[in-house]
Amino acid sequence: MKIKISISWYQTNKTTRSMKHISVEIFLAVFTVAVCFTNGMAATEIESKENCPSYLQDDTTIPCWSLGSKCYCFSNNDVKDKVYNWTQADEICKAANMTLLSIETEQEDMLIYSQSETHPELADYPYSYWTSGSYSQIGYKRWEWATNEPFQPFEYTNWIPGQPSDNNPPNNQPGNCVFLSFYTDYASGYWFPYSCSYATYKRFICESLD
């Protein structure tokens, strides 16, 4: 009887250990597949150029990334003859069938900011980036995203504290546009109002059309 119990216990224990071993193998296999699938999705979302125009992909000074459901192209050169005022930046984006960046939600704002963290070259001092933000040119007296008409007023904002201002200097007036910065003191990606004609150290960000 003791021998039979021992054999029975051994067989049961062996079966249990085998089942545990199989369970571990299954877990590891599922985990591996899940990790690969997740990484694959991340790579597709971050690195894919599917929504990006070849017009700008061919320009190494304006790298493009698919982020979320859109393509974003960041001018990141530091050549002095490749800085732009707002109008020049707007024309380059339109030539690629894109528009200057419109930051319509906090989520999109963080998406752009996160890209600057992933690619430190985008945050080089003292460069900053034009967006499509512009003070109304036709009498609405408002800040709006000057992409496709009808232009839309700002609903979400991330102005640097104290801006825009009606004095010292007055920024709430036609002829002023919005740029953002990622470097040093402005690492949060704050928005700044400034003359649209200003070009010194100005880059730009284009985004694909909806």
C-alpha cells in the first residue's frame, strides 16, 4: 500500500510539475508574441512614413515622422540661410501638400513635445518653430490657426506666462504669429507671439492634411 501511494504521489506530482512547466512555456510564448506585437505597433506608429510626402522626405534637413494619425515634418537644420519667416514656412508646407502645425488639443501638444524629447536635435538652442497660429488679419480680433479657410480660433492654448500681451510690446494685433520652443528655459514647449516677418533662428513644423 505504501509503495502504491508513493508511486501514485510521484506520478501526480510529476504530472503537476509537467503542467506547470507547460504553463510557463505557454506564458513565455504569449508574452513574447505580445511584446513583439506591441513593439511592432510602436515602430509602425513612430517610424512609419506612410502619411509623409516624398517632397520633404528627400530633404534631409526636414525629417518627417508619422505620429498618431498624421505626418509631422520638423525643419531642424542650423544653416543660417535655411531659417524662415512665417510666410516662407507656410509656403514650404503648402508646396508639400501640408500645412503649418495647428495644435488643437493638449494631446497633440504633448505628442509634438515628446518628439522633441526623443530627438534632442530638435531642441537645439536658440532655434524655435513656427506654427500656423496667427492673429486675425481680417478684423476678428482673435488668435486663430491660419491653415485651411475658414480659419479656426484657438480653443486650446499653451502660452508662455504673461503672453500674449496688449502692451510691452502689443502682440494682440495683425502681423503677429505663433512659434514654440523646446530648449532650456522653454522646455515645456510654450507658445510665443512674435512678428510674422521675423526669421532669425526660426524653423517650422508642417503637418499632413486630415
